[in-house]
Amino acid sequence: MSLTIAVESPRQEGVIRLLDMSSAYAESLYPPESNHMLDLSSLEKADVTFWVARVEDVIVGCCALVEAGDGTAEIKRMFVDPAARGRNVARKLMETLEATAHERGLSAVRLETGIYQPEAIGLYRKFGYFEIPAFGSYQPDPLSLFMEKRLEQTS
């Protein structure tokens, strides 16, 4: 299996398919007010880095790092095609995202995920993320879990 991860445009058929799958999954678990998905045009903004994971030439995963402008960033739209799970795609996306956050000198990476997504929560905890109160424009939500990882900068 040849897995590649590269910064690419989210506006391509395979990515849109993943984003649609991700949205449908979240909509099956949570009411609309508890879904905090970025739309396609938001993923194309200058403060967003968007990665695409491919096995051979097939798009199997994606994630975005959205810089807040205050030295922190947020993970958005992390999703792996269910057919490609168990192949370390999410782990490789996280490693790539965190390496970029370190290179950019960010102090912390944050995220919001839902309480009914134990696989996602487990992945983030494995990478050292811990629970924090709602941040940024988020409001406290009993269906949301807010997490953060502080990044040590090496000079």
C-alpha cells in the first residue's frame, strides 16, 4: 500500500465525496446546532492548509489546519473513508498536520469533536490532546468535546 499525503485543493471530486460522507455521518449523530463543519469555500481560505491522503491514486482521507492568527490553529474536517480505516491514514494525517504546526511555530492545536465519536476521541488522546473548555466562537455544548495540545517549540 502506497500512502501519500500532500497539500491539495479541497475542490476535487474525491475530496467532495469524503466531505459529503463526513457531513452525513455527523448529521446522523448530532442535531444541526451541534455540527460545526467548514464548507468547501471556507476550506479554500488563505489561513487554511488542506491535506489529502491517497492510497495509490485514490483519495481516502483529508484534514485541514485552520490558523487562528493568535499562534494557535484548529483541526477541521479530519475524515478517513470507512473503507480505508485501519491503515494508519488518520495517524499519518495527524503526524503531517502536527509537523506543519511545529514548523510554523504554533503554540497549540485545538479541535472540536462529538462525544459519540470514540474512534476520533481515541486518536486525539493518543496524540496527546486533552479536554479544554469551549474556545474561539464555540459555545459550550454537551454533545461537543473540545481538545487541545500544547506544542513545545525547539529552537
